[in-house]
Amino acid sequence: MKRALIFLGPPGAGKGTQAKQIAQSCSVPHLSTGDMFRDAVSQGSELGKLAKPIMERGELVPDDLVMKLVKERLSRPDCDRGFVFDGFPRTLEQARQLDRILESRGFGKPLVIDFDVSEQKLLRRLSGRWTCSVGGEIYNIYDAPPKRPGICDVDGGKLVQRADDQPEVVKERLVAYERQTKPVTDYYRRQGVLETVDGGAGVEEVNRALREVLNGAKRS
Ligand SMILES: [Zn+2]
């Protein structure tokens, strides 16, 4: 079956985990623009060369560059049967351009899954996250704490909180996400292709709900 799946949701919604899992079980590629740009940069492709200095400055890669990369990626044979896009499109303009690319590649409308998680839960998931300064192991002080506070179970390394995971920064990231993607989810909702999944449950439960949505959409 040929189908374009798009998973959207705020940071910490768990969409990446689900996207990987669903892609694997459907034998289609799991796509994220972050990975695509990292690949392009490491392969030294033309787009990679253009994107590299922008990424190094920590700036957002402009839409036209993003769309060129997406178009190139979707033209590869492994995407012929479908794919799972993880966290893309992020802007209304990207969504519109993606529709045109999908049409040109013989896809119908995408099925878009919006992972809905309460702000309280997202804050707990994200700001509870501490990372080992030695081995990079990730803990959550609420849900998966280390045996000894502040110390890694594996290598005894000191746990640190990344700047991105500090509560004030997390709140800002969530507000920015909401502001940026609201037009995108509205766009898909108007087209009747948006499904919402409760991302606040455990990984297994979310996966089950997701499969029900995917199967339902297959039948209709
Ligand atoms: Zn460690």
C-alpha cells in the first residue's frame, strides 16, 4: 500500500519513537529533516554544502532549502511505497509544497497524526531529563531516576541537565512549537486528514492506539 504518513507533535510527545516503530513494521523509511541534513552535510552533497554554514550558526534552514532536500529524498526508490515523516512539515508553506511533491510522486493526501500531550506531562518528561556527562545515558528524575541522585548507574558519571531541558527553556520551546505548527495542523484538519492520538499514555498503549487509527484509515 502506498501511503504518506506524517507524525506531528511537540518535543517530548514521543512521536519519534512511534515513527521509527511504525516505519520499521511497515518496511518504509523513517524520515526527519534533521537526519536528512546531517546526512547531506556528511556526504558533502551540494545541498549539504549550502546548509552546513547555516546549521553551524544554529540558524533555521530556509524553507526552499528544506523543500529541495525533501523533494530529493522522496524521489529515491525506497520511498515509492510510502514513508513516515517525523516532525515535518513545520510551516504552512512547507505543508503546501509537500502536497505538490506528494501529488507529483503519485501519492494521495497524507495521513497526519497529531500527538497530543498535556503541557504538564511534557514539562515532566522534558525538564525531568538528566544526561550522563560521561556516557550520555539519559535518565528522568520522575519516571526513570538513577539509583543514586545525580550519579549515572552505568559508569558513575555526573548527571547534568542540558540547557534545552531546563524548565524555563522547555516552556519557551513548547510555546514556540505551538505558535509555529498551529497553522499546519489547522491546514490538515480542514482537509480532513488529521487524526489525533493521545501521546500522554505509555509507549505500548500509544502504539496500540496508533495502529487502530492506521487500520481504520486503511479501511475507509
Ligand atoms: Zn553514564
